[in-house]
Amino acid sequence: MTKFKQFGFILFPGLISLIFYIIGHWEDGSREDAPLRSVYKIESLQADTVHNRDLLLNSFKTSDEEVNEEDEWAVDTELEIRKCEKKIHSTPIPLELKYRQYARKKRIWDLCESNGTLGINEKWRSVDEVPNSELSSLLVDDRHGIIYCYVPKVACSEWKRIMIVLSESLKVDGVPYRHPSDIPEEQIHGNPKQYLNQYPRKVMKHKLQHYKKFMFVRDPFVRLISAFRDKFLKENQPFYKYVAVDILKRFGNISNPPASAKKAFAAGIVPSFSNFIQYILSLPAEKYTLLDEHWRQAAHLCHPCLIDYDFIGKMETVEQDAAQLLRMLQVDNIVQFPKSRSNITDKSWIKIWFSGIPTKWRRKLYKIYETDYKLFGYRNPEELLHM
């Protein structure tokens, strides 16, 4: 009996060491298909290993141990992540796509570190200082450990649908939606999605450190055209009431616009694209929060200088990027990104839409969106700025 106890004392430490060894090698294997991380964030891989080991040690704690409310959120979240099945691929992601992600993220890092030359990292030193109201674009999927920062007019509805399916946050007759295309348009933006800023600060920080984070961007001027077409060339009562009426009064020379969008469209009274540009230019440049989210700068919606995104997608390469992202997140066996629509606003439209906009206005408008142009690697629209 004494020998058995001695054997047990020797076996138990060895078992614990074996578990740690397996965890370490498991993680090495799981990262083979992941996109290249920026060289300045290698230590985050080590942090992931430490985090998983902490989870293992926590599993040895007694069930009656006291846990405060914030810690309880985190524990539940981690349990959900570990319950999800993940697809394993036998072939790696092409090096070309990995490098493209590396280049996009490195560009952001380099510019954000260039002593505030972009003028977007002066207000806060870290995401911990950013008020909750400034984090309202970050959606959370606790089941798979994903955070998505949505930028309106950048396949936003499609990605929200995917997040709804993954998080199972919307149900019909008690059953979660399984296909993004089945979700009604009117429920995409109003359903009870989980926003990051709804969590306690400690839990928010935990999720930002350990969840996979992604965002999609688009050429700023093309996005602006898309926003105008969607919100002012359609009968959109909320935007008509709160934005279009003001634009018509101030820049459309219409002192008494119709009371509703329906009546305005019937009478052919809608803001012109020129009126829309005047409206944006009339707002104080330093008060970007006055810009509606549909045309607010992506940098101010998602704070890429303060949040280390794992994936930066672009509308111009959305299908290829989406396939790579869903594979990286290991959810491509659950959802697929829909095919592009035929009526999407194209970059070739820029010259046509801006043909009636004075060069002076174009240059001022570019200054408002210059951060997005530089940060996300879009070519300056020289043909518009020097006509």
C-alpha cells in the first residue's frame, strides 16, 4: 500500500507535465493554418498558451469556490468556446494571402506608431480609455470567440447575418437560424446581438485579448457614394426625417420640405449628391461623432490603432478575403459568405458622381477621410483632387 502511494505521488506530477506538453504541441499544430501574425505581436502567441494553461488549472478548482460577477461572465464564455466543433484543413492557406494580411496589418501598425501623424491616436493611449459609446460597432460571438467591428456599407448586412448564425442570437420558434440568407432584412440590425460595450470593463478587456477580431473596409469615396444611394435615393423615413430634411433646408433651397419620405419622393424632392457633400463639409472636422455611422471614418468606428485586429478585409477583395477569414476562424463548415450582388457601387463610378463637385470641396472631403485612405492602403484619388 505504501509503495502504491509512493507511485501515485510520482505519477500525478508526471501526468500534469504530460497534459501541459500536449497543450503546447496542440497549439503549435492549430497555428499551422493561421495567417501570419505581425512580427511585433509574437508575444501574443505565448499569451494564448499561458491562457489555455490557466484554463486547465482552473478546472481543478472546487465547484463551491466564490466567483464574482465579472469573472462568471468570463468562465461561461470560455466554456462555450471549448464546446464548439472546429473544422481542420489538410492544406495550408496560400502564402500570397497570408502575406497580404501581414502587409495590411503591418501598414496599420507602422502608421499608428508614427507619433500621431494620422491624428487619430491622440485622444486615448489605450482601448481601456475609450468610452463605451465609442465601442458601439463591436459585435461579439461568444460561442466561437469572435469580435467583428462593423463598418456600414462594407458588406455590413452580410457579416451581421453571419454573426447572428454563429452566435445563435436570433431564433424562430425557439430554433436558431442556420443560414444567413434566411434572416429577414428588418431583423438584421434590430435583433438582440451582443455588443462588446454591454459587458463589464474587465470582461471586455479579456475578450479583446483572447478573441479573434476582424473588420472590413472600403475605398472611402466609394463607400460615401454607396451610403448616399442607400439612404437618400430610397424611401428611408428615419434618414429622411433626421438628415434629409435638414440637408434640403440648408443646402437644397427648400424651406418647407414634405413631411414624409413617401411624399418627398412622389414630388421628386430629394437631396442631391452635391447637397450631401456640403452637409458633411459643414460639420466640425474635429467632432467626427456628428457623422452618422454610415459615413463616419472606419478608423473612428473600429479604432485599429488601439485594437489589434487579427484580420483586415477589403470590399474590393471581399469574396477571397471572406473565404480566408472563415477558414481562419474555423467556421467555414458552418457558414459561407454570399456571392456579391450585381448592383454594388463600383470604384469606376467615382468620376461620374464627383463630376459636379467643385475641386475645392473634393480636397476638403479628402482631408476628412485621409486617415482611412492612408491607414488601409487606398490610393489617393489624384484625378479628383487636381482637376
